[in-house]
Amino acid sequence: MAKKKSGLIRPDVNVTTEHPDGTRSSKIVPWDAAHRDEPEGVQVLIEHSYFYNRFVAKESDRAAAVLLPSYIDSLLEKLLRQYLRETQYTDSLFDANGGLATFSSRINVVHALGLISGNAAADLHKIRKIRNEFAHSINLHSLDESDLAPFLEAIAIKPWAHETAMWKGRQKFDMTCSRLVAEIANGMRYAKRRAMVPPIDAPEANWRG
């Protein structure tokens, strides 16, 4: 069964090679070929940098409030797919009526599996609510608006706590999303290390009542 690919189009990469005679040559190669030797978590960090600078940085607060959480939602799906076995039932979990179809359910399950921290889960729910506020209100245009203050003020950006007082809504939101991407990328380091229950007929299966 083929694994479902990321919804983000990963760009081709200009790769420079240094030859034994000291000369260099460059060529354009597909993303997967350029980064195939790097862990998936590292690829996600590179992907996020490209995505943010190409599609988000110069956009409005409304666009950022929808695009960044939606991108993070797709990363949670990727993280869960790394953790789960590929079976004939896996895709159905992420379909419209599946148990892992919503942003909220993915946050809860990834946290329950121990792949992200409690602070990260709480902040993910806050940016999810901010996205919903923008998606459901035609009058909301800025991340500095008072309706969003309760969500932004409660965000637990511990590594930069001494700086958050100086940040306005958009900066705090963008930095929070970047930190959450990094934590999800870190979770990918551990997603494949889960223990699998051996088949019932396997010699190593140890049944002790």
C-alpha cells in the first residue's frame, strides 16, 4: 500500500557538487533526491522554512491564521501515519468520518501517544481555535484584535517567555507555530520506535495470562 504523501508541494533543489579536481557543478534535482539521506524531522523543518517564506510571510494576518494551522494539521497527520502501521484500514482513519479526521482529534491522539508535550498540545488547541475564529468571522482581520487576546495570552512559549511581552499578535502567532513545527518534527524521531505486539502465532509471543 502506497503511503499518502504530504499535501505540500516540495520544490526542486539546486544541488552543488564539489569534484576531486576542485571544480564545482550544480544541477536541479527533486526534493526527495536532495534530502533522502536526512531524517524526516529535518526535512519537515526545511519544508516549513520554505512554506513560511514562500506562502505566509508576506500574507495578511487572516491568511497566516488559516495557512499555518492548516499546514500544522497536515504535519500531525504525517506524524500519526509514521506511528501507525500501514494496513487496509489506515487511510479510513483520516477520511471525513474517521477517528483521526479532525485537527482536534489529531492533537489529542498525538499527545496521548507521548509524541508531543502537554504544553504543545495546549498551544495547538489555541491556534486551532484562532484558525476557527478567522474561518467563521468575516469581520476579523488582525491577530491583534481583542477577541483573540485570551488565546494568544495563554500560549506557553517557554523558550522565549522573556521576549513575549514585546511581541504583537502576529509575531507571537508565527513564532508559536514555528515552535510547534519543531516539536512535531522532534516527535518524528520517535514515531517509529513504538513496540509492536507480536502475532499470536509468533514464537516470541509470551502469553502470561
